[in-house]
Amino acid sequence: MDELTTGERSYAEQSLKTLADLNNFLSTHACCIETSSPRDLYQHLAKVKLILGNLNLSVSFAGALMAKHYLMGKLPMSCFDIARKPQGAPGLDIDARTIDGARVVAELKTTDPYLINDLGAAQKTEFRKDFEKLRNVQAEHKFFFVTEARTFQTMKKKYAREIPGITVVLLTTGDEHVE
């Protein structure tokens, strides 16, 4: 993680500290179905939830770091800081520039499809909001990043046609698809 900005390093370190705190708690506090009461189970799970906080934001941040890494390898990018825009904040997930000033925009989904071969209703709604953002923005380079293989396959089969010319990328493998 040498190439991280100060903000990215801080966010990544906090995520790793959260995992260390969880590991410490789980290794020192056992909860067994044979000896635990419903109250014990609740207290155990509530403590895990407290330690993890909003884990989805940390997962999204890690995905955004993968997207940055992908872009830095794909395009001559100017330096940009993924930690500058809070995860979950409105607006494009990535809005950056290449060295020659070309605009690069992207949306990121760390979603695993709810159904076996399709997104769930709420997922479709959220994906389509991101599609709309990408279709409506002026940029030389547009990407829709996903982190899950099933999501990538679902995008290729059912949804990429809704975002023609926008590159769909599976970040874990670098596979790309454009309609």
C-alpha cells in the first residue's frame, strides 16, 4: 500500500484496526449455543456490530482503492485521493482527471446480486440511479466498477445495454465489457 495518499492510508489503517479489534474480541469472548442464553447471544452480536460499525463503508472504500489502482494502470492519471469523498456521499464515486486533463468518472458497486441470476428490485433501482449519473455526465472516460463476479456476469447479460459506451469492469480480475 505504498501508493496511498495520507487520507487513503488513514482510512485503510482504521479499517485494519477494526478487523484487529474484532479478532481480539472474538478470540477472547466465546459464545456457545449450548451454554449461552438468548441474552448472551444478543450481547455478543451487539458487541460485534459495535466493533464493525458500518462495515459497508469500509468495503466500499476498499473497492474504491481497487478502482483507483485499476485506473492508474489503465490511464495516465493525475494524482487523486479516494478518501477525499466520503463513502456513501452523493455524487459520482470517482471524478478525476488524466495528466492531459481528460475527465474520468466512475460508479462503483460492491453488491452481490440478491437473486441467483439477477439483481433484486432495490438493487436495480440503485444501479439505474448510477447508470443515469454516468449517462448524463460529460467525460472522456466512463466506468462502472463492480467487485463481484456474479454482478459482472449479470451486468453483461442484462444491464450493460443500458449504459452503452461505458466500460464495465470486474475489479478483482480486470475483466472488461462494453456494449
